[in-house]
Amino acid sequence: MNNYRIALLPGDGIGTEVLEAAWPVLQTVARQHDFTLEGTWLPWSCDYYHSHGKMMPADGVEQLKGFDAIYLGAVGLPDRVPDHISLRELLLAIRQGLDLSVNARPHRLLAGVPGPLRSSAPFDILCIRENTEGEYSGAGGRVHRGGDLEVAVETAIFTRAGVERVLRYGFEQARQRSGRLASVTKSNAQRHSMVFWDEMTDRVAADYPDVDVTRYHVDAIAARMITAPETLDVVVASNLFGDILTDIGAAIQGGLGFAASANINPTGGVPGMFEPVHGSAPDIMGKGLANPLATLWAGALMLEHLGESAAAADLMDAIEEVTVTGAGTPDMGGTLSTGELARQIQAILGR
Ligand code: NAD
Ligand code: IPM
Ligand code: MN
């Protein structure tokens, strides 16, 4: 019987609530499919920062390498630890430390979920976000202090290897899906990095003559995701652009409580990290209001990545067997708590 070692990183705020609700559901689906998930809870968080002076142990990334996958809730409590510390030292440190260069985020409506758009045309977008460099590189930036002359510099770094690998992953996905790929830039304004991205797109596209490529500027594709999302399939974007587009993706699928995310290193050898797209939502924490579906969906992406495709499909089916009834948490217009919604899905899986 296969056993998978999973690092559980609940983090902060509703991160702990959604992960604690989702984990028993994953245990149930594993039992039904004759494999086991052995979870190790790691308390790395803003609380941890207050007692240890850092967000995770110095060898945290090394510790994570010993697991088969990482399942994360959300990080950040800006009233307690500044976001640029908590996120840089934990979430972004793991993405960069494990070289999880691809962040794949699917956006579609779950069965029965109306979504906010007027058009009922079904859409199924896979956003592939570059995940380790670009606008998030963190390199070389600083604030030059000095009265009226103060200037802040933030450096975006786009390496050939970094851009190529995320594009290549996108082309592979496009080939397995509809054969369409959208490459996102702002090359009408950013004349170095984004022109380079366009060049790399052409170069990689030459290896995929069967894939139909369309270039979009990020502002135009942001609008298109709302007015005509059914015209898009695989969307490849830089780190910051992908961050913004995937919150739009979440919005069109019904809200941040739905969108799931897979951080992976396509070359293998290190665990992937699976998490909801949303954050720790301090405005609703501690009230049982958080929607656990994004985290459960991320759990399905994790099972898929571990090679347990049948279990992943069963989990998605069980989620949709509930959403189709209209039941859900308050953000979905329902009355269920985080735990109640997760337990309804667990009950279907345990039948
Ligand atoms: P957020 O995603 O936490 O919340 C934005 C809005 O969406 C809030 O009104 C919140 O109540 C709602 N929301 C989010 N998830 C929900 C869910 N599952 N169910 C119902 N409603 C939900 O974004 P924010 O408010 O900008 O950030 C809060 C904190 O989280 C900050 O510290 C931020 O840096 C951090 N953050 C972390 C991650 C992560 O760990 N991956 C992602 C985004 C933001
Ligand atoms: C996300 C989040 C993070 C990001 C933040 C919290 C650093 O918004 O995973 O989408 O921008 O990558
Ligand atoms: Mn984001």
C-alpha cells in the first residue's frame, strides 16, 4: 500500500481553519483508494515568528525536502507581523527554496455555482504563473533614503532558463488540453523583460507547431477574462501578472474561496506545494465562515500530482455533488460552516 508523507502547513488565520477541515476529507478519500497519507503538522506561522523570531527554522526548506508533498493553508497576519516579512520568509521562501517554478491555477465553475458573470458560456482556464523570479525576484532592490531625492528601486529579473521552463510547461499543458495558449506580457511598455518574454515565446513555440499561440497584453487579457473567459485556455504569465490574473480567475469562478493552486518543480525531485489561492482572511477568521473548497480542490491537485488520479477525481466529484445542491458557506450564499461543508463532502466519499 502506498504511503505519502505530507507536510501540513496551516499557517495563519483561516489557513488553519481550511486545512484542518480539509485534511480529514483527504484521509477518507485515501482510505477508499487503498493508500495512506501520513501528515506532519508544522506550526510555522506568525505565532511561530513571535516565539522564535523567524517564520520557520533555518533548515525549514531542507526539512520540507523529506516529504512527498506540502499542503498549505495561508500565511500572514499583517497586524502581528509585516506582510513583507511573513510572506517573504515562509511562503515565498519555500517557492524559491524548492525552485517551484510553476504555479498552476485552474479556473472553472464548479457544478451548480452560478458565478458572477452575465454570460453562461462555460470556461475552463489553466493559468500558469511563473513562480520564482520576475517581479518577485527580490534581488537588488532598495530604498535610497535622502529627503526629496528618496527613490525606491525594485528589480524584476527574467532569466532565459526561468522564462523558458514556465513557457515550456504551458505548451505541454496546452498540447494536452485544447491546443491553445495565451502568452501574457506588457511589452508595449516594458521594453526589456517583456520583449524578452515575447522572444522566448516565439522560440519555444517553434517546438510546438501544433499549439496555437496568442499574445495578450496583461490589461487586455484581464478584461477578456471577465467579458469572454470561454475564449481562453492555457494562460502563461509572469509572477506578478499571474498573481493578479488568478485573483480575477477566482472572482469569475465565484470568489476567492474557490481557487486552488499547485506549486511544482517540473523537473521533480522535490515535493510540490498545494494551497488555496486566497490568503488568511483576517476579516473573517475564527468564525467558521471560510470556504474550504479551494483547499479541498488544492488537495485534489496534490493527489493528482502524487499519481492518485482516481482519488483526485472522486474528490472533485464529491465536491461537485455538494455544490450542485446549492449548499455552501456564506460566501456561496449558503449557511454551512467551514467544517460542515467539508464534512458533507467527506460523508459522500465515505459512503
Ligand atoms: P485574502 O485572500 O486573505 O482575503 C481577501 C477577501 O477574500 C477577504 O474579504 C476574505 O474574507 C475573502 N476570502 C478569502 N478567502 C476566503 C475563503 N476561503 N472563504 C471566504 N472568503 C474568503 O487577501 P488579503 O485580505 O489581501 O490578505 C490577508 C492576508 O493574507 C495578508 O497577510 C496577505 O499577505 C496574506 N495572503 C496570503 C496568501 C497565501 O498564504 N498564499 C495569499 C494571499 C494573501
Ligand atoms: C498568492 C499570494 C502571494 C503571491 C502573496 C501572499 C505573496 O497572493 O499566492 O497568490 O503574491 O504569490
Ligand atoms: Mn495572490
